[in-house]
Amino acid sequence: EAYLRNRNETQAKLAKLSNNNHRKSILKSKERNKAKQKKHLVMQMNAISEAYQIVIDEQKKKEYDASIGVKEQ
């Protein structure tokens, strides 16, 4: 009887360890996914920022060209 109780306790401990490891691996996986999403978001924000800067630069150039054109006339 003591042997069976010992064996059952050991199996319960092993199952608990297994569940903890599984839970940890799921959490790690979620963390990796969050990191990938964050990286992707940062890349998108950088691309938007670059595109916006190009538009601003073009607008400034047009304004500058217009002011030169006005001065030449």
C-alpha cells in the first residue's frame, strides 16, 4: 500500500511538472509572438515615417521652387 501511495504521489508530481513546463513553453511562445508583432509594428511605423518625410521634403521643394520662380519674375 505504501508503495502504491508513493507511486501515485510520484506520478502526480511528474504530471504537475509536465503541466508547468507546458505552461512555461506556451508563455515563452506568446512572448516570442509579441516580440515579432512589436518588431513588425516598429518596421511599419518607420516606413510610414519615411514616406511622410518624403512628402514633406517634396512639399518644401515645391514651395522653394515657387518662391524662386516668383523672385525671378
